[in-house]
Amino acid sequence: MAEKQELAMRFIRTLYNLLHNFLFRLIVALKSPVQTGHISVEHLLDKKLDDKLVLDLDQAGITVKEITINPSDYQQYLENTKYPVSYYGGGKDPRQNFIEKTLEHFVSFQFLNLKATSNFIDIAACTSPFYTIVKEKYNLTNSYQQDLVFKKGLHRDKIGGYASEIPLPDQSIDAVTLHCSLEHFEGNSDTEFFVEMQRVLKPGGKVIVLPFYLAYEYTIHLDPAFNLLKFHMPKTDKSAAIRYCNWKQYYSRHYDVKVLQTRILNELTKLELEVFRLQNFKDIHPTSYLRFIGVFTKNE
């Protein structure tokens, strides 16, 4: 019975993928002026684009620090950390995103400095095990995972609802992480999220965003076929360049420096941003793409 169910699921996935790919090609053909492809690929192929970004950030008064990591330390992290075989995003399947995700987790720990009494949230976590990994490493009493797919409100270690509506007291959180998450916040939910972080973070508390998606042009990526099949109408921004991507995601936003200032930084009075550029992410794996990390720290 289980084997028949698995075969049926494979058949359904195959049909879905065929339909999705057909719709994507059709929509792109009908909307020919819309550019296709992911802007971060251009940055990965041309290092000069990121060099220019660093200059633009510096001219805007945003600190950029270059960092490297030790690949041996990353491998030791993998050996010492218990990841479940399966969870959203591909689990431990190396053909999926396991290497990139675990790299992001490893780098997050370079910025976390928690104690047993600290309070931590992994934002837009879905079924990621990271909040548990953090809890075990620091022996935390309070470690939460937040996601829109959870039941709204606070339910033990799960926070359901929008990331801009955290049901916890003012100045109660020491650190927050977002792994491949912020870019998916549609409409004004990115701005609203950081305003909420100003409320819930303790003085000195941090929001760690990685990858922190920056680009030479303010860009929103859409998969129109995926949105159509999911009956979803994405909330876009008229000032953004729109690109179509055949990657089965609703939405992904990449900031240029000007829009980063107007959408995020100008709305914040209590958070200061530092940007870190990871120089040797390709030493981990050729498919790695962790170019920048954004660390927002609440004023003391």
C-alpha cells in the first residue's frame, strides 16, 4: 500500500511540474518585456557587482566588514550537530539545500552570544530544526520558532502569525535569526517586521539576516505559474524591477542601497545595521551563495 501511495505521489508531482513548466513558458511568452532569471546569479558570476555594492553601502554610511570562515570548522559543526533526515527545504538531501542551509546556520552562530537565560526566535522557520539546535547549544529555557503556517498566537515553543505581530512582551528577546526568509516578506511586511523587532528586542539584542539579499537594482522575483497554481496574488512594489523565475516560490525581494535606506533604515530609530561580506563561501561548496549577512543591533 505504501509503495502504491509513493508511486501515486510521484505521478502527481510529475504532472504538476509539467503543468507548472508549461504555464511558466506560456506566461513568459505573453509577457515578453519582463526579464527572467535571478539577479543574485549575476552577482555570483561577477564579483565586481558586489564590490560596487560595498562602495555604495560605505557612501551611505553603512558599515561593511569582510569576514571569512574556516571550512574545517564548518565540517566539525556538521559532525557535532544533529539534523533530522527530513524537514521542509529538503532535509539532509545534499541535492537539495542542505549544504547552504547548514552553512547559514553555522555562520549564524558567529553572531549569537547567548546565555541559558536568553530568549531566542527563529523567524519564518517552518519545520527547520535550527531553534532546537540553538536551544541545546546554549541550554536555553525559551527558544521559539515562528511561522505564518503555525496556528496564530503563542503555543509553547511555536509562534503563529505574521512576523510583525510577535505575542511577547516589550524588550523580551535577545536574538532573532532569519535564514532565506526576509526576502519572501511581501508588501510592507518587511518594514513592519523591523518595527516590531524594535519593540521586542532587549537593548543590545540582534536580528541576524542571512543571506542578506542586496543587488545593484531593486528587484522582486516572481514565479507567475506557481502563484497562479496556488491562487496567490503577490503584493509587489511599483518601484521594483520585476523578474520571472521558474523556481516555485511566490516572491523574493532584493534591495539596492537606496531602497534599503528608504524601506528599512529610515523607518528605524532603535536598530543599527552592520553588513558582513563573506569572502570564501565557495570554499564550502560550489553551489553556496551566502554573500552578505545583515546584523541589526538594538541601541543600548
